[in-house]
Amino acid sequence: MQNTQITTTTESRIGPYGFFIDPSRCIGCEACVNACAECETHRGYPMIHVDFIDRQKSTATVPTVCMHCDRPTCAEVCPADAIKKTADGVVQSSLKTRCIACSNCVLACPFGIPKMKSELEQMMKCDMCYDRTSAGKRPMCATVCPSQALAYVPLDEIRRTRREKPVNVFYFGKEKVTTKVFMMTPAEADAIPVDIADFMWEPEL
């Protein structure tokens, strides 16, 4: 009974389709980056990045998209009210007419997602291809990913076809962040702890 309640709550919050990231499947091809730049609303700029997980120890990569937080700190710290969240939980890029290019959002995001486009004097980031997803289409990145490290599918399909578990709860210290986008994790995980110290380079003595 408990699992049924969790499923119903999650599905009602994300809608019929969910956005899933599986780092174990990423092959670093950057097809997603090139496809993202072709999205009609992105003006030739990719809103997705492929980053190394731990460059010192591995060549493993992961696609980095906006996680679309339930309580987006980027929007909360914007002094111009330029960042809006849609009714279905998608956090948009800044509105050009409102953005003052202060970079508050860039500094505040715990996932390091927003990027300030200095030539445009505007913050632009992944908006889950809202021009497409709001019309029932998949995001550009998910349509071209050859390994399906990025997937935009029903939640029950992910649970049926993947060994990993979709998780959308992250802890930055004691701060809990819940997101619209899911990260695929080992089956025993219920949340993902993020410690920035793990990603800091320490020189060898």
C-alpha cells in the first residue's frame, strides 16, 4: 500500500512523463549538446552540458540539465523577478525584458546550472525544451541520446525497464532539495547526498 501511495503522489506531480538522467549510460558523445542548440527558443546556444564526474580518476561523463527544483533558488534570489516557474514545475530561463544580468541565480543554484550569456546580458538555462514538452513532444536532448542516458518517458516505463531507481531528492548538507528531474541511482538509494568537498581538487603533498 505504501508503494502505491508514493507512486501516485510522484506521478501526479510530474505528469504522465518524467525526465530521467542516468550517468551510467552517458558515453560523452555530446549529441545532446548539439541538439539542444538547435531548439527554436535557444538561439543557437546549448542549454545542456556534458561534464566529467571525476576528471582526476575517470573519463566518465554525465549530461547536466536543469533539475527544475520544487523551490528554485535561482528564482528566489532574482531581484528582478525574471525567472518564472510554470504550473507544471518547469523553471524557465530569465525573461529578457526583466533580466539585469546580476548573476545572483548563477551563484545561488546548488547544481551550478544557470549560465550568464554576457553577450546577451541574460541568464539562459535548460527549460526542458518547453516549446516542445508543453506541446506533447520530447526534449531535443532525449530524442537524440543514443544510449538513453537522457530519457523522457512515463515513470512506470522507467521502473519496468531499468535496474536503477529514479530519485529526485538531494541533500546539500542538511538542506533538502526536491526536483522535477530524476537521477537514476542504485536500487537501495532513497536520496542523493551532495558534498561539495567531494568535488574539490586537493593538491598532492
